[in-house]
Amino acid sequence: MCEASETLDGLDRRIILATQEGLPLDPQPYQRIADKLGVPTGLIQARLGQMLADGRLRRIAAVPNHYRLGYTANGMSVWDIPDEVVDSIGEQVGGLDFVSHCYRRPRYLPEWPYNFFAMVHGRSREEVEALVAQIAALLGDASRGHEVLFSTRILKKTGMRFSPKE
């Protein structure tokens, strides 16, 4: 996104600065941004849509605080999956409603044989373990082993931020 920052015009930059901490918690968030920037609401929506379409923005999404929602057991399940099937397995696992995100990562043999990660949130460790068991059942023989790494603290979850002077 650093390269993209060079291609932002003044309004796009102002929109990013106005939204990078999150959309206003309001029934009409785009209207609030438009009011703040002094432009029509449709222009805000169009410009955000264009930035999504051309890759200057990756996504506009909610980032929930799982702890405040009661999901205090957060487990990153890590899996040893054959490299030739990990992408198709990722599609399946990523489609499960209880997996918030999943991705492929390199192995670091012999210490770290895992190449596929899937985040599961639950209200207890037992609930997370039961959900991970569902993933294991789905994977069957494609899983050569797995572990669940439980969160021990909350880290700040933010993306890249522009400063007003950039």
C-alpha cells in the first residue's frame, strides 16, 4: 500500500484518513464521513468502491473484539497438510462459519511442520477444541497432524495507518 499512497489524490487521502480508525458507529456511516469532508455521500461510496476495485484498499470489514462478544477462548489451529492440496483445503475450511480466517504459511522443518492455519473463536477451550475436531473430521487423511495454540493476551489489531502529513 505504500506505492498506492503516492497515487492518492487529495479527496482519496482525506477519505482514508477519515475512515482508517473505523467507520462511524452510526446507521449512516458514509453520510457522517461525507458531512465531515463536505462532499456528497455518493461520492464517498464511489471513491471507496474505486479504491477497492483498483487495489488501493484491500477490504472494508468489521473487526470485532471477540472478547467483548463473549468469545474468550481463541485458538489458532495449525495443520500439516500436503502442499498439493492445501489451497483447496483452505477454500473448504475458510468456508466454515466458525473459522474467522485461515491462510497458508511456510513450514520450518524439522521444528515446525505446519503449513496451514485456521483461527477458531469460542466461549471456552472445550468449545474451540470441539470445533477444531470438526475441521479434523473434514480434513480426514489430508491432515498429517495439528495443534491448537490458544491466545494468552489481546494484541492491538490495526492495519497500516497514514498520518495526515504523509
